[in-house]
Amino acid sequence: MKKLFLLIFPLLLLQGVNAQTLLTEAENFHVKTIDGVPIWLFPILDDEEQIVVIDFFSTTCGPCQDYADDFQRSYEAFGSNTGNVYHMGINWGNDNQGVREFDSIYGLTFPTVSGSQGGGNIVFNQYQIQSYPTVIVINTAHDITDQYVWEPSEENIEAAIIAAGGILVGTEEFEIQQTQFGFYPNPAKNEGVISVCLPEAMNVRYAVYNLLGNRVISGEQEFSQQGNYTIPIHFSQFENGIYFIRLIAGNEVFNTVKFVVEK
């Protein structure tokens, strides 16, 4: 059975610098999978209350081929779209048969949308995708919490999803073994969110520091039971620049996470 482990996100800084979708908030779209199944984005987010993870890919792209299995393993790890996370692939440029062959070669079973017949090309343009593969994560508030998971390894994809509130299959709340935390979005504008998963009731303290090592904001919150929680942090008075978050949960001190405020 898969357990939750401490996840720190050293690549989060890169998503602001090298964002491969220029959007920070999701736009609704309607596509059809290679099997003709219609997909509307917002009903998945709003009605099903699932986090959506999209792999924008091309069937002829070498890195897309190399990382296809990583996305498949992430899809399976979060319950094959039966949990609180929904994985899908959106193709550029090929038709249903071409994408079907790609799926067959690499053993992909998550929903995929072709570029020319399923509406994938339209969504590529709508989301202003700059290159492929581009994996993005959208939370249920319609925020694109990760604009570019790179490299799109299983570990990095899972870390980005968990930071947005995703729960791995086999890790129901009573089975959580270790505390984990993440921060999104990165870069942040006027507000950011600490995502923390607790194995038991505990006190959580956090502090934000600037590049000079000065503490600019801190907070504390008591949680009465185990589970997944979010702690909002407001940056409206912050200047643009690089900052660091330090988290203490119970008696456990976590590594510092770097993030950017960019208004």
C-alpha cells in the first residue's frame, strides 16, 4: 500500500520562470476523447470536485514519449480518475488513430484527446501552450497551481498534485504516516497557500523570510485532527522578489521552500 511521504518542492521556483502555459486561471473547454467521450473541464472541477492534471503532448515528441509512462503511473497512483484527481492527455496535431497508436505503444489508459479530431489543437491555443510536454495542475478553485511541471517525472507530477490537495490512492486520512507540505502558486501575486497533510492533531507554525533573512510574516494554527488542510497567506504588502517559507508541524522542522512574489 502506498504511503504519503514528506515532499519538498525544489522545482516550484522554475514554474514561474519557465511557465509553459501563460494562464494562471483555468478556462473552460469542451473536447472529445479518442473514444468519443465528451469532456467539459468545469463540471469536473465544480461538480465532481476533482483536481485536473493535463499532459499537453505530441505523438512525435521525444520527451513526450520518454515521460509518457510517468504520467500513466501518476494516473494510477491517484486512483485512475476515481479519487479526487482527474488525469487527461491533450494532443497537438494528430488524429484519433494516431493518438490511439501512441497510447497502445506506451501502455496509456488515461483519457486522451487528439489534436485534429478531439479539439486538442484548440485547447493548446486557448491555454497558450509554449512547448510540449507541458503538464499543468488545476485545483477546484480553477487556479492553475502549477503552470509547468518539469521535468514531468512521476515524482514531480505527484508532488505538484499533492501540493494542490490531491490524495494518493491507499492514503485515506487514517492511513497518513508522515506530515507533508507544499506551497502554491509559484510565483504568487497577492496570496499564496500552504498545503499541509497531517497524520494527527498538531500545531502548525510558519514564517516567511526575505533574501536578507528578515522574517516578514509568521503565523500559527492548531488543527484538531489528521487530514489535509490549507493555510492562506496574504502578500498584498510584499514587494516583488524571492522569499522563503519555513514550516514547523508539531516538533518537526521542514526544509525551507523558496518562492517568488511577482505582481
